[in-house]
Amino acid sequence: MPTRNTTWGFEAMNDSSTATPLAALHSHWPEYLMEAAELGLFMLSACLVVALMESPGSFAHAAMPDPMLRRVLTGIAMGLTAVAIVYSPWGKQSGAHFNPAVTLTFWRLGKVADWDAGFYVAAQFLGAIAGTGLAAALLGDVIREPDVNYIVTLPGRQGVAIAFIAEVLISFGLMTVVLIVSNHSTLAPYTGWFCGVLVATYISLEAPLSGMSMNPARTFAPALLAHDWSALWIYFVAPPFGMLAAAELFVWRRAHTGCAKLHHHNVKRCIFCGIDSAKARA
């Protein structure tokens, strides 16, 4: 029978399906593959959109000489990509984290079992690498052009310190919105749209400061393929720090939160709170 443990005053579901790594893999491998595919698709979309907007040989780049306009359109495209993933059948079942910092935060809140968290993070990194690699195969020399450069995330002209602070703030903002909206009885079904709007806004306005990552796996995969490890530590430290700080504040102000899914109002099973598809349909 499932048992409930508490972390920071929150209830977490644990059962025999996650007692060992083999048990977790046997029971939850579909969700792990979904998380890998979700971030892989996000990375593929990001590479294609940036190549379209920033490659000097692209018709879109020639038609839109204003870099701000191109960045806004890139933000809209990636915001819609995030929304599509959250509300896709895969996103509805896995919870649509596709970000190790998000998974780590829900794990710290006691909403994700230990082995699930570990396999989610591993899947997210592998998915990011696969998606970026597929984009590289499709784009060829274009992805290696300096203005595209495998969509590597790098600090802006203001330097490393500003990039770190910016990553902390945008990560804090995203997780704050996720926790507030997903735990609001009326707004919860629209959590994905709130996230999409933030992604679009951050790319449009914040990207010149840090490259707008919020996601260690999203930054690692391009760095790996481009062999560019410049200031990589920022994107491994700042996003988890910002999101964990948001969770700390949320816990201080509120005694309970819901599930780790970004979209829980569906008929897909939930490995976090124990709701299966049959119960969800009832």
C-alpha cells in the first residue's frame, strides 16, 4: 500500500513502484521517455527557430533586420512550443517538467520520489542532447555559424555576475508562477499558458543578459556539441537556486501544495500522487 511522507509540510506519495531503481524503471519508464522526448523536441524547435531568425543566409533574417523583432518572434515561437508540450498527451502524463531544475524543486518539496527524480533528470539531459544532435544533423553547417552556434547560452556583454543574477531572478519568477497558478483552483488548468508567456517574455527581454536558459540540460547539450563550456556553472547553479528559493518562499507562506504536474486536470495517470487513468476518468 502507498505511504505518505511529509517534506516541508507537504505530502508526498511513495510506494513499492519506486523502492528500487529497477522497480522505478519497470513502473515509470514511459514517463521517463516522455520527459526525454519533450526536452528533445523543445531543443529541436529552439535550434530550428534560432537558425531561421539568426542565420545570415535565412530569408527571415534578411526580411527582419531589427534584432529585437527577431528576438520577440523567437520568444513567441518558443513560448508556444512550451505550451504545446505541456498540453500534449506526453506532457499531461509526465508532468511536463523537461527541466532538471523544475524536477529538483518538486523533489525538494516532497512531490517526486527519489528514483523518479533521478531518472527524470537523466532523461532530460539525454533528451536535450538527442534533440540538439538531431537539429545539427538537419541544419548542417548552419548550426555551426557564429550567430547560431548550436544555440549555446552565454553571458551577455554585462558579464558573468549580471548573467548569474538574471538567471536566478527569471528562475525564481517562473517557479513562483508555477506554484501559485498550479495551486489555484480556477487558474490551475492554465499553468502551461502562464509558463509559455513567461518563456516568451524572458527570451524577448532577458536573453541579452544571460542567454535565457533556466535549464541546466538545455545549456549542457549545446555546450557539449559546440565544445563551448564558457561560464557553464552559471546555468547549473542559478536556475536550481532561484527555483528552490521560490519554493522556500511559497512554503513559508502556504502550508500545502498540489501535485508535481504542470497540468493535472486530465485522464492520464500520475506517478506523483498515485492517480491512474481509470480513477481520473471516474
